[in-house]
Amino acid sequence: MNERKTYYVAVGAGQILEDREAAAFEFEIRANEEELNKLQEMFEQLSSTDEESMIRFHSPVTVSEQERTAMYDSQNHEIYQFLYQLGTEETKRHIESTNILKASDERECLQEKC
């Protein structure tokens, strides 16, 4: 039931690949179909938020723009957390070495005045 398979993930492109030779990728994960669908939805949400930000790029920054940026950062953080959970040992070490999860946690704490 719900067997995990190996996938290769390119975060910038929002791609999840079954073939490691198909395109450049950053992370190797092990995921079942449900987890794969969740990751794809996360990439779609991030892309949608990014497109909204680009449309408003030439207008003055407003509170709603700051909120959109915070939402984008939060969604990006969730993706990396999920990749960490599903990642191989090498993927986990790579994510840890970038400190992206720690940096995001610190930014959120500052915004919430921890």
C-alpha cells in the first residue's frame, strides 16, 4: 500500500522528476503518491504567489505586497521542510548545510516578535 519511490526535485523550476537524467535537480526524495501530490500542490501555490508578486512588481510596495512576500517566504519554507522530511540522508545534509530552515525560522520569529 502507498509505496515510496525515489524522485528528483528541482525547486527553482518546481519540478518533480522520476528520471534523474531528465533535467538538473537539487534534491533526491522518497515519497508515496499522496506526498508527491502534496509537494506538487505546494509548488503550484508558490508559483501562483510568485506570479501575483511579479504582476505588481512595478507598483509601489504596499502592506499587501509585504504580506505577499511573507506568504511566498512561508510557502518556500514549508517546501524545504517537506523536502527535508522526505529527503535521503544526502538531501537532509544538503538542506542542513544551507541553514535555510534555520534562517526562515529566525525571520518568522522576528516578524512575530518572539
